[in-house]
Amino acid sequence: MKYQNTALLGLAAHLPDKVISSDDIENQLKKIYDGLKLPQGRLELMTGIKERRAWPRGTRPSDLATAAAEKLFQEKSIKREEVDLLIFASVCRDFLEPSSASVVHANLGLPAHAMIFDLSNACLGVINAMVMAAEMIERGSIKKALIVSGENGGPLLEETISELHKKLDNGELNRKSIKKYIANLTIGSAATAVALGSASDLSEGQSPLALLDHAVVRTDSSANILCQGDGSPHGLMMETDSEKLMEKGVALASETWHAFKEESSWKESDLSWVLTHQVGKAHEELTLKTLNCFEVPTFRTYPTFGNTGSSALPLTLERLLADPTQGPKENDRVALMGIGSGLTSIILGLNWRRNS
């Protein structure tokens, strides 16, 4: 997909105050660690995640997404009355029906003409929504789009710790069976908002952060069994074959990257920045090495925020822009490499326009 007229207008993040360290989690799992003879510090050593954040149980994803969107309005990245399309793209949602987008639309007081819907595609949700919105902008169906996500990993973390204790007490837990729950302990929380618009129809005085260049999508649905979550919107439980998921995910990302290079004519040496989905240390290192991008500058949020689901890539780009010591400069090429369980991979290329 080649884009001619789609601009990234703004990014915003809303973050929780409560910090949960990997040490905190292991302290809650002490009985399990002792029973299975697991070494303390294993969680951070394996994942590179020192801490993650969480909102209180019962916090509505729509309220988190609303707060992130309000920051975009305050920064004047987009005006409330300009929104033609609102996509709520979280894994977390308020309920199954109606759409969480309807709650965000009401909270923000968006115009009646704005189309709204939820888009669910695991950790790929926001990037997936950006690609869909860009297609509509390119066709002239809309001029401005707002994409929001409100991820709260706290309930999953609490449910997992409780479930592990129950399984230990019932004699159902061992060093092998605990592996499928480790990914749950890496999940963090963050809300993000992204504004896209027609590059040829910007508001007076408005300058884009970047122009969308190319996007390529590849899917390997044979891997849909490797990570599955079930439950209510407020009490998800998830089981993951992390090793096979990483193997399949990196292979799919490699296929996507080769297709992206062929369609866009970009190559590794053209990249100024490459940002990957923030799963953890092992996943990031293997992805960058496999894609021959290990020497390209990157930025990490997983050490302090964990895996924030669909908010991970936009949060990482937002945190990079907020870092006064670095960030994309005019004419830089930035590649966003997303993977969502299921599996789907999207690589989205940005031509940077505004110095951070």
C-alpha cells in the first residue's frame, strides 16, 4: 500500500501512576518460586522488563482512551469538530456491546457525522487502525481520523497471580506448565491517541509530524492457537506458548519486511529509526537481527512499561518524541514493525517532517 496524501498529525499518551516492579510480582509469587525452585530475578532477566504500570481494577478503557485523546485536542494536533472517523483499537474494552468507541465519542463530544467502530486485532490494533484510516483518507472518504487505545493490564496480572496460586495448591503447577502464564506477567498499561489527516487539507498553521509512505501486511493464521485469551472485558485470562509464538512471529515479520522493501524500495541503510512491538528483550533482539536491522537506532519502552498491547508502538514513538536527547529529524525514515497474536504483521513506513 503506497500512500500519497496521509499525514501523521499528532500522538499522545496517558499513563498510570501506579508502578509494579518485576520484584513486586516475584514477591507475590514467593510461595510458587520456592515450591518450583525458581531463582529470584528470573522475570526481569528473561524479559528485560524492570517494571510495568496499572490502573485500578474497574477503570474503564474508554475513560483512558478519552484522556489520551483530550491531550491531542489540547496540543491542537486535531480539532474536535474535524474528526470524521473514530476507531477504538484496544484489546481492553468496556463491554462487548455497544462499541467502546461510542462511549469515547460521547465523552469527547465528537460531531454526529463521525463514523465510529471498535477494531480488535490483539497488539496490532492501533497500527491496523492507522492503515485502515489511511486507506479512507487516500480515497477521499474522510479528511481526519482519531485512533485511540486504553489498555489496562492490571486485572490480567492479578488474575494470573491468583490462578497460579490455585494451581500450585491443587498440585497442577510445575516448571513446564508455568511457562504459558509468563507472558501475562509482562503486560503493562497505557492509553494512546493518534491523529491522521489529509496532507493536502491541513488546518491553517498545522504541520504534520510525518507523512505515511508505505504499509505492508502479512498474516499467518495457522498460529492463532499460540496465544489465546478468554473471559470478560474486566477479567481476561490468557495462555501463551511464548517460544513458538516468538519463532512464528519473527518469521512472519521477516516475510513482511522483505515484502515491504520490495514494494517501497526502502532498504536497511535508509532507516533512521526502527521501532518494534515491545514484547521484551529476547523478542526485540531476535527480530532486529533476523531483519538485519540490529545496527539501526531503536527506542525501548518495555523495560519501564512492559508490553502495553495495542498502545505499545504508538507509546514508543510518543516517548521517543518526548526524549529531548534524541528523536526523528526532518527527512528521517522511520519504520514501525508491529506483530499481533493471531498472527498478523504490519510494517508501516513514515517519512518524518517535523523536528522533535
